[in-house]
Amino acid sequence: MGTSSSYLALLRGINVGGNNIIKMADLKTCFETMGFTDVATYIQSGNVIFSSDEVDQMKLEAHIEKALSETFNYSSRVVVISYQQLKAIVENTPDGFGLYPETHKYDVVFLKNPLTAESALNEVVARKEVDSVFAINGVLYFSRTIANLTKSYLSKIITLPIYKFMTIRNWNTTSKLLALMDRQ
């Protein structure tokens, strides 16, 4: 029997704008039914921490997507990242990222295979003097000035064909998820 590893599943497009409404208790039960252990959810946007003996993240994604699609009757897309990956994402940020919450909003754009951070960066447009985008640790770090929020191009990301391979979490949620995984 292998050693269990801690993972984070980021569900895309649930509980947003009245679509794909899933109760967190039902989501937790679904993950437990799939055979995962130490299952915990965080806020309604679809963040599930769990443990599994499976080491192939692509297999985990496929297994979870199939079960969620069948259980909740929607076309599920999930990004699965390991505890080590999340730790690198939170601890090895671009210079200054997350440090000025009074003047900037910070988001992490998590990417689903086959999309890479480098190829996503080529398609994401940042507005000069408003947005900053960095591709490291397999994600995009997106910051924008609060004073010019309405001028930010982050909202344009949803018009891109590659958007279906992305799920976005704000910096507070991303950091909190690591703190929760640290405790497991």
C-alpha cells in the first residue's frame, strides 16, 4: 500500500451566477464516495482538499471529472494540484506579489493540462500601468491596481478560447488553501 498524498481539486464554474449549484456537503460526500480520505471543502467556489494514494494527477483529474459530471449532471472541469505545487505557488511568488492589498488585487490563474503557463501568457493581454502578469510555478499570477480596476484586462480572459483550461482564485483564497493543507 502506497503512502497517501495531499491534493487540492479546484473545480471550475460551480456556484457562479446561479449555475451548477453544488452544496459543499454533497461535494465532500462525492469525494469520499470516490475513495478519497481527509476530504475538506473551503468556501463555495469549489475548493476540495483530499488525500489519495494515486500519484498521477491527470488520472485524478479524469476520475474526479467523471464522478462530478455523473453525480451533479454538469460538464465538470477540475484542476488537481499537489500540496508541494501549492506550496511553491504561494511561497515563490513574483517580486511584490500579494504584498500591497490596499492598492492591488491579486489572483492566481490555475491551468489545466495541456495548457502551460508560458503558452497562456502569450495569449493573456495585460493593460499597461494597470495589470501585471507573470508565468511561474505552472500558473499565471495576475495583479491589478484597485484605482484602475475597471480598466483591467483580467475580465477579457473569459473571452479567450483557452479560458476553458483555467480556473481563477484570489490570493487570499490561494493562501488560505495552503494554510488548510499545512494543517492536514
